[in-house]
Amino acid sequence: MIHSQPEITQALADLFKETSAVLSAVKDPEATAKEGGWTIREEFEHMVLAVRPVASGMKLPKLTFLAFGKPNRPVRNYDETYQRYLDRLNNVAPGTGNPIGPKGEDLPSLIKQWDEIGEKFADRMKKWSEKDLDGYLMPHPLMGKILVREMLFFTHFHALHHLQSIKAKAGL
């Protein structure tokens, strides 16, 4: 389980790298699962659209985060954050999920954007101490205001979930 700043940084770097490799190997980006749903390209586009605002937020001056208030509870670990997300997801009314849907970009452009976001994450994580990760809140569309560390946990498990789905659709 990941928790520390270096562990989060490495886990995200590994995930960005693996995702690029998998998507670069995809033969049919318009493939879907047997039950339908998003194509591989659409699912990947959702991933890009979901991680971009987190990476952008990580570059903001820390004083900016005070607009979201101050943490008033201990940090949740990775598994607790994941469970909270699942609990909230299960309480979403049908048809109201996936607030960040695909817009139709091509796969090579998305891979390039993904790689650029991964580089930004790696660079921006250097400016966040352990104390900082637990000392500031970020808004999440489903979970409300969560600690920055928890947002990074979410970013990891959400992208990992979609990567596993893409691999299944691609037969990898």
C-alpha cells in the first residue's frame, strides 16, 4: 500500500509509464467490452481529463488551498480513501456519474497529453512535503473536500481501475 510522498510519487510515475506503454500497443482504440460502454480511446480520454486538474492544482501556491478550509480530521489511508470513494459512487443516482466524459480526441494526442501530465506530476510532487500533503484540502466532485494526499490516492486508484479496464478491452 502506498502512503508516503516518495511512494505516491513513484506509484504515479510507474502508472503513467505503464499506461503510455499499454495505450501505445493498442491496435483498436475503438474496441469496447462485450457489454458495451466506452471505447478504449474514450476511457483513456476520461483518464486524461480526470488527472489534468489534479496535476494543475499541484502547481498552485499552497496558500490558494486555504480557500477550501483547513483539515479537521486525520488523513485516511489508501484503502480507506478507496472505500469512501466506492461508498460515494454507490450512492450516485443512475445516469449522473462520470462527470468528466470523453470529448473525442485522437489516441496519439491523448498519449502525448498523458505523458506531459505525468512529467508535471513528477516535478510538482517534489514541492510537497509529507506535512503539506496532510495540511491542505482539494475539492473532489464526488467526495467533497479531501486532503491532498487522499486526492493523490484517488488519482492513483482511479487511473489504475481504468487502465485495468483498458487492458481487458484490448486483450492485454
